[in-house]
Amino acid sequence: MPQKAAWVTMSVLAVLVALYALSVALVPGARGRFVVDLVARGSSRAIGHMLFGGIALAFGAFQFSSRIRVHRPRLHRRLGLVYVLMVAVSGVSALLLAPISDGGLTAHYGFGMLAVLWLGTTAAAYTKARSRDYEAHREWMIRSYALCLAAVTLRLYLPASAVAGIPFDDAYPVISWLCWVPNLVAAEWFFVRGGFVRLESAA
């Protein structure tokens, strides 16, 4: 049950953040000042990252459902292909967006490294699936989606830092790394603990 609850919580948060990303990408009136400023600095890069990243975030959550993978393998493959394509566009957009992000060099490198690793882990997951090494494919997919979930953890850390009274200019450079490094560490810990077997029964 705890694994089931964790999977449901992850999926709900992912879909909510995905809907937010899609709304600010497609509806200018839904954008706050931060997003307005970001779009002004890099319009196509920002829109591409939010739009395609939002789709990847939503579709990726359902790739962990054993019901879909076992009983509807064709749907699983199609969703996976959409995820890979969306990551390719969003990841490249994020990499091009990183040098103009807020937070100075620390944030530029933090978000840039996130983009590189997201693209790399997704490419590895796709390659392993093509070669029918499904165990390795699932491990790389978990790494990829752990990095994709940086979109969720970023939006948890930002309000938390504001509530804690930490100025945005001090918090944002740290969050540019904090939003994804612990996610990747958690994925590796998940493998060590044999968590995929438990996730199979939960999803």
C-alpha cells in the first residue's frame, strides 16, 4: 500500500504540474511575472521547454503502470515513444535556455547539467528498449523520469524557501541543483533496495 500511495501521489503531482506547464505555455494570460520574464528572454526556448516538457511529465507517469505495460503493450510503447520525443524537444530547449536562466552561473550550470542528463538517460532508455534489454531499459527510464520530476520538486522547493524566509536570489541557485540531484540519488537507492519489484506490485 505505501508503494501504491507513493505512485499515485507522484502521478497526481506530475499531472498537476504538467497542466500548469501547458497552461502557461499556451495561454499568455496564465503566466506570472517570472514566466513572462523568462519568455521575454527566450521565447521559443521557453515555450518549447514548458509545452513539450509538460507532455513528457504527464505521459511518463503512466509508463510505470504494470497494467498498461503487461495488458496493453502497444499503448505502453506508443506512450514511451511520445515521452522520448517530448524529452528530446524539451531537453534541447532547456539546454539552450539554461544560459539565460535566473540565478547566475550556479543556476546556469545546474539547469544545464539537468538538461544534459535528462537527454542522456532518456536516450539510454530508448536504446535499451530497442535492443530488448528491458531490465536496463526500465532502470534508465526511472533515472530519466526522476530527472523529469525536477519540474515537480522545483515547484515544491520554491514556495518552501519563500515560507522559510529565504530570498529568491539566494534560494534559486541552490534549487537549480536541489530540484534534481536528490531525485537521481533516490533513483539509485531505489535500485539498491530492489524497489522495482515492489513498484511492479503497486502499480
